[in-house]
Amino acid sequence: MYELHIANKNYSSWSLRPWLLLTELGIPFAERITPFGGPDNWRAFRAFSPNGKVPCLRDGEAVVWESLAIAEYLAERHAGVWPADAAARAWARCAAAEMHAGFAALRGTCPMNCGLRVRLRGIGAALQADLGRLAELWSEGLDRFGGPFLAGPAFGAVDAFFAPVAWRIQSYGLPLAPEPAAYAARLRELPGMRRWYAEALAEPWREPAHEADALAHGELAEDLRAV
């Protein structure tokens, strides 16, 4: 059975991607959580991950790190990771890679923190550009391939890569046009996403740097996590 090493569900957007992909596709795996612990994260994560980061998938002697590489590794072994249609598959890979490498303003201004609700002090030009591109990309996929997911009727890797954005939209009240906003809500209602959210709120861990990052550009409106 696969072992998937992740960090805190409340914070770790990168961990969510392969976790959700495995969960929604019904691929059995053992979850291994190592919480973020400050400046020694790298040392703790190096015990299971070559680059000292999460996520990391272990499959017997095989070790696969980086979320995009994990998706491709799973695609070689399981149906449904990417669409069967060649055009949809090419588009989905491009969109997932764009998310993997881009949207720096969205990441920096609105780091994932599932349990918080934050009022941003404003939406700067860089964040607005990222939100515009996000809406454009999501609308293109939904319109071109017919939905309800980005590359067609079935959930796949491209949706998993954008799943953390659905929590960012909720946590920071980010404005989107109706079609992309409805897609984000659809992601949040997936069984795997609902489970991730519930477990994120129940986590006992708090990591000061992640807490500070979430409030660097706004004011705390509500903390929904368990005390």
C-alpha cells in the first residue's frame, strides 16, 4: 500500500493535492502526518522525503516527492488521474503545471489556513491579476469540456491541484465571477474535501509562522478551529 507523508491539514496546500486525488479516486493509502514544527521542518521531513518537504509518496522501495511528480506516478498505475481524451488531458496537464509553478501573489497574500476567516486590507494589482487568471482558466476548462469539473465530467488531478484555492477563497472572502465561484463551492463539497476540512479544524497544532502569514495582509474575523 502507498504511504503518503503530509503535514498539517490546516496549512499544507501541497499535501492536500495528492491526498485528495488518492481519496477521491478510491486508491488505498496510509496517511502519515508530521506537523510543521518551525525552523527544523526540513530536518524532520528529511527522515522520509529527499527534499525535506511534503508531500512525499512511498511505494515500497520507490520514493516520489513533489505533488506533480506524484500525480504522474499515480497516472502510470491508475485510471482517472488525467482525462482519457487527448485534448482534455493536454489542457489539464498545462493547467495543473501552471498552478504548480504560478499564482505567487495568491499564495503569498492568502496562504492556506482552513480554519480562519480573514478580512483582507485590500486586493492589490498582483493578487487581482492572479484572481483574473484563475477565473479565466477555470471558465475555459468548464466551458470547453462541459464540466462539472475542469477537464470534463470526472474529478481528476487538475481539480486536485486547484483544491487548496477553494479553501483560500473561503478563508479570505476572495471575489470571483459566478461560474468559477460555483466551481470552488463544488470542490469544497467533495467528500474528501469535507473530510479534510473537518480534520483540519480538529487539529491541535499551531505553528507561529503559518499563523502570522495568514494575518500578514488582513485582520482576523473568525477562528473556527477547536480550542
